[in-house]
Amino acid sequence: MNQPARKPRVAGFALFTLFLTAVFIALGLWQLQRRTAKHALVAALTERLAEVPIVLPPSSQWAALDPARDEFRRVSFTATYAALPDAMIYSSGSAVRKDASGPGTWAFLPARLPSGETVVIDAGFVENTMQDRSVEDRAVKKLVTGQPVALTGYLRFPEPPGWLTPAENRDKRLWFVRDHPAIAGALGWGAVAPFYVDLEQPVPENGIPRPGPLDVHLKDDHLQYAITWFLLAGAVLIAFAVWARGRRQS
């Protein structure tokens, strides 16, 4: 009487086990693929960061710049910080600056090129966990001298806000994502380059904001995650084998 019902139940559980096993194996393989891609990214970025700075491309070439190919290229140029409101971008820590591992803000300022275009400069890190506007105002005021400055830095591209990105605080001129075109529109900076420049040097006398060289140290736990998924796939198969053997014996 119970034998016909038992076979569909075993078959259904077997299909479910195979489905879970396939999902866990697929997730493990995906983590291995991500590990390979991240290693290639780290190698490419490390090579770019070590290159001799090139002259900042003219505005006629900006549209051809590609984040996948040109992000973190070192560039050098001369620009004059504009007497316009700056912006602070909150950061809980940087993946490319070992000296900025804790919370603080990045100081974003517009600067005019000799040819007239505006490039946004990430002038450096401010260790100011409370985002006190007065701290950055005093530091930035010293940068805006009206005189051209020789700058060296890295090409960076805007990051889109996520679902959980907090809204900006316009009173403090505080943002939570490095979307410099949106910041430029909000603060009246006018048209800006499609990239911003992460400043490497010069360093202000008081060290605020603090620019510096970038160093790629991206977190890489993908192998550990892959092993975990593969172990789960094996555990599911073993659990099914033990269960099926028990049913046969009963």
C-alpha cells in the first residue's frame, strides 16, 4: 500500500537534492571566476599605478576615455582651484589608500585648466568623523589662492548611487557617493570633465586635505567562498545518501 507513495517521495527528494547541489556548485564556480577576474583587475591597476604620469588628455579626447581602460591612469597638469563651494564625500574607508582606512571625508574641488575647462579634483582625505564643515572650510581656503598649481593624480570616474545610498546634506555640502557631475550641478560648478582626478601631489603644508599615492589592496575572499559552496554541495549529497540508505533499511 505505501510502496507507490514512497517512490515519488524519494524521487522528489532526489531531484531537490540534485537541484541544490547544482546551485551550490554553480555558486562555487562563480566565485572562482570572480577571483580570476579580480586578480586580472589588480594586476592591471597595479601596472597603471606604477606608470610615469602622462599629460592630461585634451578635452577633445575626453569622450573617448573608458573607465575599463583608463581608470587609475596617472596624469599631470596645471590648474587653478576655483573660488567656488567645495564638497565633502563621506567615506568609511578606502580600498586604494592604506592611510585612509578609517572614516572621514574626501574634499572635492573644481579647478580650471589653462584652456578653460573645469576638472574636479579629489584634493585628499580629511580625518573628520563628525563631518564638521569648519574643518574642511579652513583647509580648502588655503588651497584656493588664485594661482596655477602643478598637479599629479589619477583619473577616476563617477560611481552611481546605490539603493541604500543616503541622500546628500546640502547644508553641509556632504555627499555619500562620488558622483561628481551631480555634485557639480548642485553646487553650480558648471560643465565639468567626465572624470575627476584623485590627487597624489602636491601635499599641503598642514597635510589637510591629505592626498597621496594609491595602492590596490582589494579584498579577496573568493577562494574561501568557493570552497564553502563546494563543501555545501558535498554535504547535501552525503545527507541525501544517508537518508536514502536509512529508508531502504527500514
